[in-house]
Amino acid sequence: MKHTMTTVTLTLIVGFITACSPVEDPTLFPEFDPDNAIPAPPKPAVEHQANRHLLWGDLHIHTSYSTDAYTLGVQATPDDAYTFARGGEIGHGIGYPIRIDRPLDFAAVTDHSEYMGAARVDESLVLGLEERSLRERLLNDSPISLTFAMLNIIRNVRGLDLYSNSPQTLAIARSAWQLMIDTANAHYEPGVFTTLVGYEWTSMPEGQNLHRNVLYRDTNVPELPFSSLDSGNPEDLWDALDEQRAAGKAVMAIPHNGNVSNGLMYERAKADGTPMTAEYARQRMRNEPISEILQIKGTSDTHPLLSPEDEFADFELLSTLLSASGEKGKAQGSYARDALRAGIEFAHGQDFNPYRFGVIGSSDSHNASSSVEEDNHHGKLPLMDGTAGLRLAKSIFLPGSAHRSRDWGSAGLAGVWSEENTRESVFDALVRKETFATSGPRISLRFFGSFSYAPAMMQSADLLEQAYALGVPMGGELSLPNTTSEVDAEPSPVPGFALWVAKDPEGANLDRLQIIKGWVDAAGASHEKVFDVALSGNREPRADGSVASVGNTVDVARATYTNDIGASELRTFWVDPEFEPDQEAFYYARAIEIPTPRWSTYDAMQLGVSAPEPVSIQERAISSAIWYQAK
């Protein structure tokens, strides 16, 4: 016992001494020089393409006009955000340069509509990071000092509800909203770079996330956003958007972070607890055709508790609510696959489906950037995770349970199949759900379904033409054919799916390509199953259906990997071996990369410390579903 006490005492003394000295953090350097910032590179325009271009974008970016971002150290503006998305260099809130390695094709600044711009322009409000910059603190202060500063600043953030919809605050918000519109217009270059005007509606009852990003097809937008100060009920938001639509405004809302909604995002009843109706389902789908399922604050695809037989369900999970209590949220109702299953249960039993939505990824960066590259990750909020030392809790003295940002990921991106790179074409692709999500890599994924496909089409030079002419892409709907197809081919009694995936040209090889199926049995209960439909390395499923691991080439100490395993491309034609024509069903594709280092492993290498688990991850692309509508 005496030895144990001595060990504990020594540990505390060493920890205290360590916490009294600033941490040497190489990610603070070099310092950003605005006079020599690298400009966005030129980019050619894309022409109209009937078979669709793959466009990459981020529809969830915050700047200093969001109160939380400004309070926690962000100085960058919407102009900076679009400059970054186009490939230009900007300054991080901690004063070092940040730049994306490849420009995006489209982006949206979605600052919080609540008190938009108020903290930034309120001269009577003196915040901690206005008195002394975060860069200065990190270079000179001890982890203990930084801890007290962080706790005090976060307390101030939570106290900013002193603002209300007063005439002064509304005037500031109106001016900030006009700035959002003007900046989006200034950076919109049809064919080259698309901007969508939008904002975030930030309802969070008791720390339960119900956030939505609201996006417009053009600049026919309201004078002021409908915010959660007007109502925190999503159904009231939909009513407001329906009114705007009736007035000629094309608009949608995109839910995000269902994983921390405590089951509210995709619950099986209306907000007041009453049963859903067909009209409710129509209104929800009219206003929310897609959901964001991959981003910094975790994955909202599925959870091991909901998908225990899915070996890849445990990926960048975060279920801690955003409330001060930090309690774990309920899994059911918080994840997209569970919602898709609930939707087909409704379709089977009540002939309506409130959850026939597509999926995207986006970052939710609050740094006016898109921090989705594991080896170029610069965090979500400067004070929370703006350097390697902060992310790994070396520059700050917080226990793991209080340092939630250590669990944040580095994701994600929206892949959109669009005829043109214009506002109208990108928005319309989102509406028809011809979209997919990635955790950051630019993995190219195609997914089509039909009762009229034949396996030989996979080798055809006009594969895409056939795929579109005879079937539907991701986001579409299938039903049993009544007659022969237009090319006089006898329809199959079973749906066939054409899918293929190509690796990120600058990223990791692929492990496998999968189809996730959900269906409803005769009793109205839903089920799910993961099918491995294409495997790299000439692997074959075992007798029990399991598949050998692709392997792992990650060198943790050096934060590197090799592409000696996996495949650069996978493609297949798959027919559902368990299809039942009287069962509602959905199918979506998922492509899995080989293991690569996580951002935390890159950070650990930079700091010269041991990397925390997980040291490697298998990044992925997840398509919107194709639904089968039983008759």
C-alpha cells in the first residue's frame, strides 16, 4: 500500500510540473503571412454531361459569424471560407496557414442563424481571446493556465443567450445574412465553383441535437433566416420552408448529427409524441430529402448496438450528448440506417415513408475551412482542437471525459452526381438524392438498380447510358415491372444492381465493396444484412460468409501506410439472392478502404508521443439508397 501511494504521489508531482511549462507544438508553425498567402489555383470549367460529373463539396462550414466559432478563436470570414474551398491559403484561428490539397467543386457557408454576427460586432462584449490571442497563450502559457482559460471562455459561450431577438440583434443578423448572400454571389463561378446560400438552424433542446442546415437553390431567399429562436420544433421549420416554397423560393433542410440527438432526429412519432401521418411524411421528405451522416462530430450511419452483425459499424462513433452533463444518448432514432428501417416499416404497415432520404458528408468545421484530411487535420474549433497539442490534451490539463474533442473525427465530404457545376444542377442532384457521403477521401462510387439489367452490361462501352436508360441511380425507386422493357428484354423477377468504386487518386486502396439491405417481413418487422459483393486481393467469403481481413500496413511510429494491399478499383453486378417481391426493401452501397493512420496518429508522430487508440481507421464511402416499393 505504501508503494502504491508513493507511485501515485510521484505521478501527480510529475504531472503538475509538466503542466507548468508550455508544450512545444510544431503544428503552431509556420505563422501565417497574409501578404504572401497562396492564392486559389485556376480551375477549368466543366461542360454539361448527361451521365453526370462527380462533384465534391462541403455544405457545412462555419466562420466567425457563428457565435461559438468567434468566441472560441475564429477570426475568418465567409470570404475566407470560399477562398479555402477554392484551394487558397487562409489563416487558422491560432495563426498558422491552412490550405486544402485539392480544391472543392462546391461549398456552402452555414453559419448559425441564432445571433448571427452579434458577438463579432458587439464592442461591449470583451471575450477572453480578444484580450489575449490563443496563439500567444499556447506559446507562453502552461497547460494549467490554458485549462482555466478554456473553462472560463466556454462558460462565457454558454452565457451568450443574453442575446435575444431585439431590434439591435435582428439588425445585426440581417446585415450578416446579406453578407452571406453577397459573398456567395461573389465566389459563384458557374461551371468552375458553385456556392449555395444557406445557414444552420440550431435547435438543441436539453443538449439533444436537432440541427439542420437550410440551403437555397438561388438567391431568392428570405430577408432573415427562420432560426430556432423563432421555434425549436423541426415541424415549425418545415412550415416556414413550405411558406417560402409557396412564395417561389427553392429550399431544403439537411439534418445532421443524429448520432447525438438522443433518438429524436429519426424518432417514430411526431415532435409532440402523436403518431405520424401520411401528410407528416410528405412534408418531412419535401423539406429534408437528404441527411448528413459523416462529419467531425461522429458518424450517423449506424451503431454496433443497432447493427451487431456489421463488422464495420464501429467507426468514428460519438454518442455523448452536447449538454453539460455529457451523458450518452439513445441509439435508436439517432442513426440513418435505423431510420431507413423505420421508414420501410411505416411503408409496409401504413403506406407512407417519412425516411426515404439520401445521404451526404460534410465537415461542420468552424474554422472557415474543410478539415477532412487525416494528415492535414486542423480541427473544428481553435480553442478546443486547433493544434496537435490541444487535440491530444498535451497543451491543456483536462481529463479524458472532459476533453470531448479528442473523440471528434476528420470528416466528411459530399459526393454529388450532377450534370453541371451550377447552383441549379447541384441543388437538383441533392433533391433527387443522387449523392453519397465519404469520411474525407475522394472515393468515386456509382450505384444503379433495375429489373432490366444484364450482367454483360458491366463490360459494355455504353455502361452508363444503359444504367440510366434501364434503371435508377442511387436515390431512386424500383417496383416490379408490368411489361417488357423498352429494349424488348424480358424483365427479371429479381432486381440487379450495377456498382463500382474507384479509390481516391491520392489516397488508399480499397478493401471491399458492400451492399447493405434492409427489408420488412410479413409481420412488419424490419431486418438488415451486409453483403460483401466485391473483395480485393482475390479473397473469397468463407463458408459462414465471413471474409479474411485485408491486412494492415500502417506504421504507427512514422504515421505512414503503403498501398501494397487492396485494389484501386472494384466493380460487380449483384442480384439479390434473398429477394421477396412482397417485402418493402432498401439497398445502399458502401466502399471500405484499407487501414490508414487516423489524425491522432499523425498528431502523435508530430509531438513525439504514443498514439492513442484507434491508431488506424478504415475510411469509407456510403451511397444513398435505392428503394424497392412492394405492390
